[in-house]
Amino acid sequence: MNDEKNFPTMIIPTGTEIGVNEQGQLSIRTPGNLVIQNSGAYSLIESAQGSVRIDPGVKVEAVSVLAAESCFVAGELTAWRVRARKITLEKNSQAYIMLQESEQLELDRSARLVGNFASDKELYLMLGRFSRQLRQLPDGLTPGEASGEPFLVSGGNGDEPNVAPDGEDEPPAERLQQQQEVLSLVRVVLERELGRSELVDPGRSALESLLEMVQGNQLDRLEDSYAYLLSQVTGASDGLGQVREMLDRLFRTA
């Protein structure tokens, strides 16, 4: 009985929401400050009015980390998006952040930050500018090669995937490569959208079907179905708008 009294007490403040998605990722929304002391995979970590802190030795993977005030990283964070007034990386911390939205960024001299793009568009443009270098990565460094699919996300002048103007003929090999570039970018966006905890059916099921077609390179089914499937998503994001435009352009020039 005395040992039980030494156990830590967990308090869940009023207004906190905790859930688990289909991938087993936790979703935590709380009105005040939030301290993460357990390593794990999260779809969403959100402090509506306070700050988020990841303690030393803790490894967190999250789709989105949102904080009204600050996001303090003393351990290790891997995230698609981090939005906070200030992001602070403390001593010996590591952060792999693809998209960061903050007014201030503070790094200890021993901290390490990888990524740090300011928007989806900036990320796509950067990948596009270095598309040739991505294609030249040695075997084992491109995740998509194991399944026969290119890792390449964007190409051309960096503004959008390579698609030839209407009426111009392209060599079959080049056309196929450009087609795969578009599908790779679409896949990245769809996987990110499916990580949103607020996405519900029928939109979630529609995007899962769309992703399955993209992964399977099922172009005939994709051409017939993508417009309808995208229309099933309520409150579609800018990313899904970009998916619609890319697929429109792809099949218009196919």
C-alpha cells in the first residue's frame, strides 16, 4: 500500500481530448501546457493556449505539433509540421521538421535541426530544384526504390512537376518518368492528409482509395475516379487542391 502511494499521479485537465487513429498514433489536445515524457508516435500534439515540451531522452514522431506559445525540444522530435510562436531546441536535442511556422527559432549550440521549411510550396519548390540530384542518389538512400517506385517528388523548373504543354510529343521514357514524378508528389500529399485526426468518413475512405490507386499505379481507375473521390472530402485543404490540379494536368496531357 505504501508503494502505491509513491506512484506518479496523472491529471487530465478539463477540455483535454485524447484519441487513437487507425495507425495507432495518439492524438492529444489540451488547453494548457503539455509535457511529453513518453516516447511514441502521435498524429497530433496540441496546446491550445500554452506550450509543448518534449523532455530529454524522449523520442517523439508526430504529424503535427501545435502550440499557442512555445514548443520546447529537449529530446528528439520528428514532425511534418510544427506551429508555435517560438520553437526552442535545447542542449543536445534533435529536431527533424519538414514545415515550421514560428515567429522565433532558438537553437542551443549543441542542438541539431534538419528540414525547417516555411510552407508546403517552399518544400515542393526546393525538391523540384534538386530533382536531378535526388534521382542520382545511390541505391539504398532512396526509400521508394525498394518497391520500384521513385522517391522523386517534383521536377522541372521547381515550380511544378514536369508535364509537357498540350500538343507536344515527348519520348515515352521521359513521359513515363514525368508521370511517376507527379504520382510521387500526389502520394506525399495524400499520406500527409490521411494523418490529420480531424479527417472523417466518407473523406477518409475516399483518400485511402485514392492513395491505393496511386501506390498501385492504377492510372485507368485513377483517371475515372479521382475527381469524385476528392469531392467526398469536406473542407478540403490547399494540399488536396494541389492534388486535383496536378491530376487534372496529368490526364489532360496523357
